[in-house]
Amino acid sequence: MPVGEFPILEIIVRQLVRAGFGHVTLAVNHQAELMRAYFGDGARWGLHIDYSLETKPLGTMGPLRLVEDLPDHFLVMNGDILSDLDYAAFLGEHASNNRLFSVSSARREQKIDYGVLHEDDKGRLVGFEEKPTVPYLVSMGVYALSRRVLDWIPKDQAFGFDQLVLRLLADSEPVEVRVHSGYWLDIGRPDDYQRAVDEWTGLRASLGI
């Protein structure tokens, strides 16, 4: 998907280069050859790009079992996000504390278009809110992981972020949440994509693209 003159994935690659990353592995399945044709070995951006090919969909975390050269700590991220997150600082803070799994998150609000009733256990009204706005915390699709997390990811089957987090919580393993107060859009959402296109001219400089 293009944002301005670049595909969103190229924007991410450029950001990673600017942050000092030198090696990116693209987990590919659908349109794998198109990805290879466009990104090649990454030389024109000054980093090394290689590819992990899924023969069947493996979700967001399942493909990690196919990557043989994972370092002790690394980033996993979706290819359709636009953010000014400091990727190097996020991974560095995770690695320096030898954490197992860190999730970058953003605050969002949902406006409810109804009057909300609050009742007690006897069915009596005890409170009322007219069209309230409810805050919540969401995953940004950017994670810092220790290689140790592979112990919780099964081989050769679809396994997503949700399944991994639930498995870690069930085993009482620590999952760190780091709230990012800056810019973040999920351009897989039509509203976010349109906003990214509309704001790109002003946003580009702040992203260093």
C-alpha cells in the first residue's frame, strides 16, 4: 500500500536503517515473489534483507520457527504500520533488561453512541452516562522478543500474537507493556490509511524519510 511516494513497507525499512538496524527478515507467503523483486537483498537501502518463505499461513508468530539465525533479542513487527516509535530504543531497553517479551502499545478512545446504563445486582439503575468515550490500550503490532520465546511457539502450525500472549500469561511468564505516546496508525484500517495519506507531507520529515 502506498503512502506518499513509498510503499508502507519501504517506509518501515527506511526507518529501521535510520535507527541503525542492519538485517531484516521478511516473512513472506502471499505475493512472495513481488516482495523479492521489489526489495531484493536490501543493498539499495544499506542493509541486508533475506526472506523466510511460508508454504502455508503461520500467523504472526509461527514464522519465527522458520528463521534459523535469530539473535538473542530482536524485533517482530507488522508490515502495515506507520509510527514515529524509536525502534532502536524500544529493542535496546528490552534487551538490556533481558526481558522475554515486550509489547509496544498505544492509547485509543472509543465513543459510544448510546446512553450507557449502570445497574446493580438487583437490576436497579445506579448510574448513567450519555454517549461516553471509553479509553483503552492496544497493541501497535511492534514487539521485542527474546529468542527464549521460541519455547512457547509450536512448529509448523499457525500461531498468532494472541495465542502466544495467552500461553505466556497461563505460564505466569512476564510480558512487558510499553506505552508509546507518539504517532501510530494501522494502515490496514481504511480510516487510518486515509489519515496517513492526508498527513504524509507533514509527517515525512519527522520520520526522517
